[in-house]
Amino acid sequence: MSRERLKELCLELPLFPVTSVGSFPKPDYLTQARADLQKGKITAAELRALEEKATAFWIEKQEELGVDVLVDGEQYRGDMVAYFAEVLPGFQEGGLVRSYGNRYYRKPIIVGAVKWEKPITVDWWRFAQERTDRPVKGMLTGPYTLMDWSFNEHYPDRKATCLAMAQVVRKEVEALIEAGCKIVQIDEPAISTRVEELPFALEAMQQVTTGLPAYFVTHICYGAFEHVYPKVLELAVNNIDLDMSATAGRRLPLMQKDPFTKDISYGVVDSHSHLIEDVETVKTRLAQALTVLPKEKVWLDPDCGLKTRTVEEALGKLRVIVEAAKAARAQ
Amino acid sequence: MKLLLTNAGSYPRIGETPELQLLRRTQAALDRKEATPEALQAAEGALVKAALKEQAEAGLDLVTDGQVRWGDPISHFAGKLAGIEISALLRYFDTNFYFRQPVAKGEIKAANGRALLAEYEFAKSNSAKPVKPVLTGPLTLARHTLVEHEPYKQLEALVRAYAQALAPELEALAHAGAEVIQLDEPAILRQQTDFPILQRALQMLVKHKGKAKLALCVYFGDPQPLYERLQQLPVDILGLDFTYNPKFAERVISLGSQKPLALGLVDGRNTRLEDPAAVAHTLDRILLRVKGDTCYLNPSCGLEYLPRDRALAKLKLLAQIRAQTKGHK
């Protein structure tokens, strides 16, 4: 079914399309430049030029490696929620909160009605797409995650907050499609947070994607996926992107019992480990996946965004995925 | 009724100033092999001292070390035990925080009371106020562990193994002078059928608490369905999260409490500040129904889920609430 959607959109992809979840590591010069901007040592235009340089680098590298569906690498974003909150009226920047280990993010605070006024990601998507003939995914954060990863001082409850976010995200999806984007990823890593809230999370995604001409992906990771499966298959998207490298043992039996009805972007390398998996490991993981999942439904990618890896680690992890995909296609 | 103000566990290990970002910088440098483990320890110590100071200045009577040295509530202790390996990231309850999952690969062997004692002694020697050690309980540890060691596939066996590993820690902390030791068991609110297993684990653990009071804290869920059974547990203080069910306070007022309570009436998960007068009114009504001479007012959970300025504001709010109660000091 989803292959038909791709065909309708004139997208021809090989078996086991290789993609990424979204973020890539920022080169040192960009990390330094972001700090310099904070201190007033450089201008926003100077930072933008460096972000463009880094984005172009990642587009070039993905092409070189043979990735099939590209991402812009989010060199201009800090965090997946704060990035949107910084420009959407109704949000206020929050202080630093730890997400795990030594990683922190600025958790935004909703202090008023959140409104979409103008495109947020379209310029960067266009910048990336102009540099490659391969499709570049538009990358957004989903309504449930925007709600769950923000503090709320305005809306009466979590459902009202989530549905308000859906209106905002839909407008951004429409803007991406108008610009020519055909594959839109709407990340919902938070979706398994509270199982009892899944119905309104599904309702929100429905409001975001219904009737729009694109191939939709959602990324879900590091949560109690088992608790929302198979109900989560009702998400109004074509492809669900999952961290599978450490979880296949318990998730594949679930998919055996209740068939996975959508395409799957199947995470085959650990995004949070310095170790670069060898190709044999990735091949083994793919072979395990294919004992349960039909091959025409399987895409391959890392478990999550690679921004916490070094540039070399990120390239190494993508390389082994591409090599494993090529080997599998050759069989 | 004496009402003591306390922190429920963690406290932000970062803030907006360079001094408060020392730990993040040092950890990152250590990851790049540009700093030593000793430098990391010193950075942790500096942030523990900052947490202790802010809690004391906010007016708390009983403070914690902010669990600043804890990578997360699960792997920090579990990772010190033989038989356990630490693995991938998983979401911690319904928070935006991720922990590293322990994998039970073999028989769990205790760290003989040496896993947490140094943290307590450091905090105690740097605190103007009494320090409350906070430990994650055996059920919550077990429920977050992936089991590969066959004998632990029975949940109770794994809970018992963790409890046996925690027992010498409790003993050591009590011996070192901790007057109140907090044991966190949020998992019981998710899996209420685990109650008999938790009860048996606690029956074993309380034998090791010495003269310390053992506070069992449950949060990240509505305690109402279990409230009457929680009262039967062999602990000295019961810590409750009031933020998931707006009607729970009325239930406690209706049923009363046979045990002193640690009252999580201030939301440790959202920045919105509660109205101190409204909370004080509820608190007064609850305290009338509690047996004992001391209760505790604290946030609903550790404060690491908030930015530092908001965490501090929540602590100051505790003092404002107490000031508006009817004479509870």
C-alpha cells in the first residue's frame, strides 16, 4: 500500500531504502559558532553561513555513502521541541533540563495560545533539496511530543494542548508540501509515554496528515512501544520508524502476532554507542527482521538521530547500513 | 503537628551560570579524555554543595544531595552490583527522562554497604541541614531490569536479590547517622498486583534500617487505589504524589492516616506554581487526620524534571505554604 503511495508521488526507491532519523553531529566549528553568537562575537548571518556549510557537508556525505532518502541533518537546530518553540508565539524558552546522562535541553513553557504564523523549516528543506536529486525528508516534531516535552501553563489539559499543537504542525506540513516536499517525517518519540492518552495522540496525527499528498513517516523511540502496539498502527502515517537494534528480541514476536501493517524504518545501529557496528551485525539484524516483516516494507536507518555521535562515528554507522542494504538487495 | 519541609530526591545538576554548568563541561571533557575521573568527582561535589545550599536557603528542614551523582535512578545503584550489566536507554515512567536499563546476567552480589555511603557522608559534611539519603527500591529496580539470568525470571527472586543488595546500604546509612532514609517505589503504582512482593521485600529491608526512619515514597501515578494497603506496609513514613488525581486529597482526609505522611502536594513536574493558600488549606485538613507528631511537605517527586530556577521556586513555595497553614511549624 505504501509503495503505491510512493509511486503516486513519483518516488522510486530501491528495496531496503536507507535513510536517517534526522539529526547529525555538528562539526566543532559550528558548535563554537553557536557559542560565539550567544556571546555576540559573530552575527546571525555568519552563523547561518556556517550552518549552510555544515548542511551541505552532510548532504554531500549522504550522497557519497549511498543513502537513498536524505535528511538535512538539523545543523541549525538545538533540540527537536525547543527549535519550534523558539519561533512559535505562545511558547516561552525554558531553562535546561536533563534528558539522560550528560544531555540537557531547554524544555519550553507554553504560556499562551500557540499560533503558526509562517513556515519554520521550509527554507532549510529547500536548501538541502536543491543540493541533491535524491528525496530529502521534511522533518517535524509531532503534536503529542510537542505537548509532552513542554511545560504547560496555558491550556486546560494535555489533550487540549496536543490538539492545539496538531493545528500548528499541519500548517507546517502544508507549507513543506507546497514547497515540493514529498516525504514528511513527523516525530512522535513521546507517543508511548501514557498509554491511556494514545487515542488523542492518534486523533492529533489524523488532524495533521489527513488529505495531504505526501508519504508520511513517524519516528518513535526508547519508550514502552510494547504497550501501544498494535493500536499505534492506527497512526495516520505510511511508515513508522523504530529503534530496533536492542529491542528486536521482544518487538518482533509482537509483530509476528499482530502483523505490522505499515512500512517500517527499522533501526539497525545503536545511536547512543560509540561503537560502530560491523556490517555482519547489521546484516544479522536485517535477516532477523525479515523473519517477520515483508522485505518490501522495510527501510533501514539508525535507531535515532545521530547528533550525539562524532562525525566519524555517524559516518561509520551510516556506511555499515548502506553496505548491509546493498548486500541484501544483491541476494 | 510538626511539619517539616523536605526535597523529594533529585535536584537539577545544571543551571544557567558557568559555575552551575561545571558538571556538564567536565563530563563532556572526560568523554573526550580531556579530564580525569577525579575532576569529575570534584565537579559533582561542587554541584552537590550548590544543591545543598539552595535547599537550605529556601527554608528546607531536611535536604538531599540532589542525587547529583546519579546517572539515573536505576543504573546508578544497579550498575554497581556484580551480575548486572548496563544497557540501552529507556524512558523513565512518563517523564522526558531516559535511564540506562540494567540487564541481569548472573547472580546479583551486593556492594556491601559501600555503594552510596560516601555520597551521604560527603553531603552530610557539607550541609547546614540534616541530609536524607534517597534510594530506589527493589521493586522499581527489578521492574526496570531486563532479565537474562534464569533464576530471576521470577520477579520476586529478582526483587529479593535487589533488596538483599540494598540491605547493607540501609544499614551503613543508618549507622552513619541518617535519621530519615527515603526508599522510592514508583513502580508499585504501575503494577499494583506486585504489592505482596513489595510487602515481603520491605519486611526484610526494615530489619536493616537501624534507628533511622524509613520513608516509602510512591509517585508518577495515582496512589488512591492502593492507599489503604500502603498503610499496612512496615515503613515509618508514607510519601504520596497528589498530582495525578485531584480527588486523592479528599480520600486521605476521609480515611485519615495511621502513619506520618510525606505530602507531595506541589507538582514537581510542571512549572506552574500552585496557589500557596489553596495548598495550605488542603494541607491543614489532611494534617488533622494524620496520626503521629511529624509530617513532611515536599514536591510530588524529585525536582530534576524542572529547570533550576523553577525547582528553586517550588522549594520556596513549600515555605510559603507552611507559613499559611494554621500553626504547623
